[in-house]
Amino acid sequence: MTLAPETTTALKVQLRLEEDWFEVCDLTLLTPGRGIAALLPDGRQAALFRDRSGALHGIDNRDPFSGAAVLSRGLTGTDRGRPFVASPLLKQRFDLLSGQCLDDATVRVAVYEVRAR
């Protein structure tokens, strides 16, 4: 989902968790190109991103290589037009659309559907 900045004043970011939507934060808290971590009701964490085009992305915050919950602090970029985040620890890159590790095809993180309402 891509949103124009002038329409985001009162919008809330929500993640789909099974059949329900979970409200995370105000959209204004997501700075393009940077991530935030959200604690989910079951104790897991999600990493949320708003890319420079305004699209919203959500993946598991846990880096599967180190076990640390740090992906929300990673650097964002694109590879062949697809957005990714690079882990701040070991630098593996994760596709924000699929969760696939771009540096090890055997590793993937969970992806969350994200919307702003």
C-alpha cells in the first residue's frame, strides 16, 4: 500500500494476525527508509517499514542468523526493484515482500500484511 503524505495525518498502522487486524501505531511514526519494532500480543515482534515510495512492509523482527530481534534497526534498500532490509548484525538481506533471505535461499522470515486506516 502506498500513501501520499498529506493523507496520513490520522491513519493507524495495522498488521494482520491470522483473522484479525492489530493496531500498532500512528502512521506518522514510520519514517521512510527506517524501521520500528512492534510487540505483538503473543510476545513475538514485528519489524515495520515505510519505504521511500510510501509503501508499508512488515516482517518478523528476529534475525534468524543471530537470534536477536534487530531487523527493525537494519538498513533498507532495493535489489532489482524489490525492497529489502539488511540485518544490522551480520548484514544478510531480507526481501520485505516475501521474507526471503537474498543471501541464503534456505532462510526466510515471516511476512505480515500491513495497512493504514
